[in-house]
Amino acid sequence: MIFDEYGKSVFQTWIANLNYQVPEPFRKEEKAEQIYESFTEWMEDEVIKLENETGLSWEEQAEDLANLSIKARKAQLVLRHRISDIVLELF
């Protein structure tokens, strides 16, 4: 929709700005917790993969999310890293 309405350049800027950010619908703690609870096993597997990829504990990677519950922090950490991976592959 953004691509069609605003064009390629605006779309590329928009998607690049998602890098290391969680899209709006998942920024709310309750929504992030719901996602975590729906996909707990996958989330935990991804957290372990991120720790191995970065050499940092999930707590260190999610320091900026310290005001959220553990479930929400893990969900947002996984979402923002995996979205960033997709963005990097697109460019």
C-alpha cells in the first residue's frame, strides 16, 4: 500500500526505518506478550539463536526494553532482529 501510494523511494525509506524497531502493532506490551504466548517455543528458539549470533545475552540485547515484562521483551527482541534481517536481505 505504501509502495503504491507513495512510490518506491518512500517505501524504501519506510522499510529501512523499521531496522531494529518493532512495527507499531507490536509495540504495546500486551500485544507482544500475546505473540510470545502464542509462539513460545519458536520465540525461545529464536532468543537462543540471537544469543549465539551476537555473543550477547538476550537481556543485554534488550536493555532498551527494560520497562517491559520478560515475555514482551523477548517477543520484541526477536521481532525487531528478524525484521531487520529481512530488511537487510531486501537491500
